[in-house]
Amino acid sequence: MTMAPKVELHLHLEGAAPPAFIRGLAQEKNMDIAGIFDETGGYAYRDFWHFLEVYEAATSTLKRPEDYYRLTLAVLEESAASGVIYSECFLSPDFCGGRDLSAWREYLQAIREAADLAEKRDGILLRGIVTPIRHFGPEKARETARCAAETAGSWIVGFGLAGDEKIGKPKDFQWAFDAAREAGLRLTAHAGEWGGPDSVRDAIADLGVERIGHGVRAIEDPALVDEIAEKGIVLEVCPGSNIALSLYPGWRQHPIHKLRERGVKVTVSTDDPPFFHTTMVKEYDRLAEAFDWDDGVFSEISKTSAEASFCDNATRDIIMKKLEKHYA
Ligand code: HPA
Ligand code: ZN
């Protein structure tokens, strides 16, 4: 059987940068970021908060739209090699032009040109979710929402919230999310990874999101699991990320299987694959091993992902046809 086609809904573009690519950029620009790499050349970090610092240091090498063009090509090549046919990635005007609208448009154009080339080369489709960084604060998130609203359309399809989940509350970002919704963007937010069940409740109630990034700690509150299942809220689960960051001791202890059994719509993504030593192929393989998941489960999960993607229906039909062809 050919490799399973996969739909990925939760990927941070900079977090998917191969370490060798970032090292190359640093060399070209005479920047010294040697401290973010370990002796084997991979990214080195102690915990999630240190990961965020290393992430921002790596991202500091991406200074021009041209750098994002090359980044996007490198990332989509890796994703396509894992069988990904459709990917939604988080993009932050904070990193792409410092929230200046005309600079943001230039970065976006470069990213889209690379995505067009990757589509012709590998058949992979990319769409963007504009994402403020929570620990940069609500005021910057408003500026980010303005960038998002100005570029909303068939390619920028969503608005999210990343960064340090322990800083501030979802409600602090309500203005930004309202502006994004009014611009026609679909909404998701990171919650229930470092925050407990209440962080998931707050994201649903205060931001009106239809998807949650991670959300796995909802499992600690059975009533919340029921609410998520009833409302059809989709979890962008990144098991390998959670295990790499020691949220759970191992694959068998990860709650994705229980959440699914409780009727929650779960999807599978890599988050920041080289940081967490994962790929979509590894995620599928480890899940199959840990929970005895077969093709029937992966078929259902990938169709759930296609249904929950923020793309237009014509794009969704293309994805769905590829999934149906493989799993027929
Ligand atoms: N989680 C939260 N914020 C992030 C991440 C992540 O995995 N990657 C980049 N920003
Ligand atoms: Zn994430």
C-alpha cells in the first residue's frame, strides 16, 4: 500500500525549520546562535519555556521575505515526504515584519510563492493561520489581528493564539479574536497543554474558538470532555510534542485514545517537528503501536481533519477525494 495521505492542522512554520537550515542562515548573516544547538546539531532546550526562547533565537535568523520563501520550501518538502497533502501553518506578523502591514504583505507573498511552487512540485497544499504570541501581550495581538483582517481570504483562513499559555487569560485577547472573526477568519487557540481544563473552557467561552490547539488536558475534567464532544470542537492533538515536553511519560499514557473513545473529534499534528524529533510518519507509527490503531482509525482521523480544516469547500473536496481514493 502507498504511504497514507495526511492532513496536518497544527504546525508552526518557524518551528518546522530544519536546524541545518537555520544554522546556514545564521552563517550567511554572521550571527552567533551556536548555543541553541546540541552536539548532534539538533535544537537544544530544557523545557517548554526554554523551548520558546530557543524558538525565538532560531527565528531571529529569518530577517527577510526571501528567508521565509526558502523556509517554506524546506518545510513543505519535509511535510510532503511524510505524505502530508494539506497543511495549515501558524504565521506570526510579529516575526514577519514586526506587525507592519506592508511588510507583512511582502512576507506573505514570499510564503505563498513558495507554497505555489511546492504545490506544483509535490502536490502539497498550504494555508495560513495568523497567530499572535500570547507572551507578547494583548496590544501586539490587536496589531496582529489588524494584519490578519487585511489579508484574510482563501489563503489566510484562520486566526490563532500561540506562545506561553501561563501568561494572561484568553479574555485578554477577545478584541483581537472578535476582529479576526469579523474579517471572516476561523478561530483556534492553544489551550489545555500547560493550562488545565479551565484554560480550555475559557478559550471556548471567551474567544469562541471552534478548534483547540492541544486541548489534551481536558481529559482531567469529564464534564468538559462531554462539552467538547457535544459541541463538536476539534482538538489539534500533537502527541509527540506532548511527550517530548514531558507532559506525558510515554505514548501509551497519552490521552488521545481516551478522548477519541469519549467521542471527541481528534486530529494529529507535529507542532514543531525537528524540535520534538518527530514527523507525521512517526506520529502515525507510534500511535498505531501504542493503541493498536489501524487504517480505519487513521482514515477517520484524516477525514475529521479535512472536515475541520479552515480551507474553502473546493479545496476540501480535493483533499477528501485523495483520502477517499487511498482508503477506499
Ligand atoms: N506551543 C506554543 N507556542 C509555540 C509553539 C508551541 O508548540 N511553537 C511556537 N510557539
Ligand atoms: Zn503549537
